[in-house]
Amino acid sequence: MLPLSMAGAGEKHMISRVTGREDMRQHLADLGFVPGEQVEIISDTGEGNVIVSIKDTRLGITSQMASKIMVD
């Protein structure tokens, strides 16, 4: 298991759990980051942001948020 922030561009992973404070976990769940969902890293901007594809949607999240999402 590793944080999503450590995954490389083009990799697909399954979300195993989401950590952090309750408000952060709820926000990520609202965006679709829930255990069992597949997520793909589209690109890492290198400026602290990560672009991902989840549930047929592309989203930009901060690397801090990505570090709370644990994937297999």
C-alpha cells in the first residue's frame, strides 16, 4: 500500500483507504475517492498538484490530498 502522491503518471490503482481528518475524508468521498474505486494518475504537475481520472472524470487535487489516499 502506498499514498496516491507516490504513484507515477499512467498508473492505475485501487483505493484501499482514505486517511486524515473527518472533513478531509468526507470531501474526498464526495469527489469519488472511496475504497474499492479505481483511480488513474494522468499527470503530476511537479508543483504540488496531481491530475487523476476517477469515475470517468478528470480532477486536479493537491499532493497533500493525494497523500491521504492509500492505494494498492
